[in-house]
Amino acid sequence: MNTVLSGIRSTGNLHLGNYFGALKNFVKMQHENNCFFFIADYHSLTTHPTPADLHNNVKQVIVEYLACGIDPEIATIYVQSDVIEVAELYLLLNMNAYIGELERCTSFKEIIRKQPDNVNAGLLTYPTLMAADILIHKANKVPVGKDQGQHLEMTRTFANRFNRLYNNEYFPEPVAYNFGEELTKIPGLDGSGKMGKSEGNAVYLIDSPEIIRKKVMKAVTDSGPTEPNQSKPDSIANLFSIMKAVSKPDTYKFFDDKYNDCNIRYGDLKKQVAEDIIAFNTPIREKILAITDDSTYLKKVVSMGKEKAKASASKTIKEVREIIGFKSF
């Protein structure tokens, strides 16, 4: 059985892109693998959240993981900062990470370009912390998007470097896990790219029907097709992509045919997309609201996850310390 690890930063609510991009696959794979799902609150500190925001965001992600179908009795759901061994492995890996390779990381260079006044050490060593997250459980598979591919490659580098330095084939080389199928990419409502928090183009799993209708109806469209079967511009293709994910096939075909025949009414299209998102989202939203108010259950989930994650992490740290040469007197 493979050990699979996946984490999400505690930066607030999850959206349709998160669900179709990974969460629905997590629900499936937890029955086939030894899965660890963690909420990366250490990582979120690079953006300096307030204490209240940090706690509330961690809670929200846990609630939404559970509402989407992650089973804490089967998989391990835990908060990153509950497992202090992660921080120790992060320190140990940093001792063998070179500043040149960290500075060459594409995401770090992009951050320097976008926010030159907030380039902290946590951002520089982000790949090392990510490696610690993965290697602490000796995971051999990691679901990652294309934007995280370089970080996974660096994790492989750090694992191999440790093994060579201490002449011990201890850490496995983790590989990307694509769930064995084509991943669904959900575009944002503005048609500018993938759905995301920072882009302000997302439909969140917690959104009410009223908010969903308002967001979808605001989506920008054009004046309509002028020739039969012409290609759809991004601002229209995004709505069809979302519809393909949440609507029935015959509904999608109906509107696709209308577009290809130059008879599409975008108002009708957006109303249908909104209602189908609501129909899809309502069961998840109802679970989110119910779990949010169940503090006893949440406490149990977090405690159980901490216990299982620490058991795995403590074993790794004990063995790593022995390999390095730390011994008790």
C-alpha cells in the first residue's frame, strides 16, 4: 500500500476548483492508500495572518475536508503545527539545503518580482518545509499541481542528498500522483485562468445560493457567436467548463448546440450554470454548516489525527536522529 501525503494551506475557504481538482479524488484514494491530509498552517505564516484568522482558517479547511467526504477513521487528517517533528525535520533538512538552489526556485523568483518588500526566510525555505511535510511520513506519492512540480523535485533532491550524505537509503523518492486519470481544471468565473482565492474569481463550497447566483450572473460574456461552430473565447469557454463539471450531460449538450447554432442566450446559460452549481453544492454546504457547529466532533477529529500523525512522525525523527549521529549520554 502506498503512503500518500497531501496538504493545503490554511488560507480560508475551499472552492469548486479545489473540489474537482483534487478533493473528489482524495475521497476515492483514501480507501486504496495510507493517506495523510494536513492543513499547512506553518506555511501560511509567510503571509502573516492574524491569530484569529489563522485559527479560523485552519478550522474551516478541516470542516470542508470532512464535508467533502474525507473519513478521519480511514485517513489521517491533522494540523501541521500539531506535529512538532515536522519543524525538527525542516531544520535538519535546511542544514543540507543550499541557498543557490533555493533562490533558483521558480515560485521564489516570482514572489520577489511581485512583492519585493516581503521576501522573508520562510519564503526562501518554503521548498524545505514542503519536503519535511512529505518525508516525515516517508510518503512515496504526492498529489501536486504543475505549479508544485519543482518543489516535489527538490524534495527528491533533499531525500537523495540525505541518503548519500549518511550512506543510508532511508528516504524514498516521492513521485507525483495524478490519481490515474485526467484531472479536471475548473476555470475562474472571469475566464482569466484557473479558479483561485487570490484571483477573486471563485465559487466557494460555503457560498449561499444567493451569492452563487450573484457571482455567476456577473460573469463577463461577449455579444455571442457570429458563425456556426466557431471556437469559444475564454470568457465563454469558462462557463461551459464549469457546466460540464456540475450539470447533466444533456444540459451541457443543449447549450453547446445553442452556441454552435448561434442561438445562445447567455442569460439563460448563466442562470442554468448557477442553478446547477447550487444543486451540486447544497449537500456539501449543509454538511459544512452542521460540522462547523459540532465542536465535540471537530475536537475528536483533530485529536485523533494528531495522534496518528505523531506516531508516524516520531518514528521518522527517532530514526533520522540516529542516522545523523544524535545519541543520548
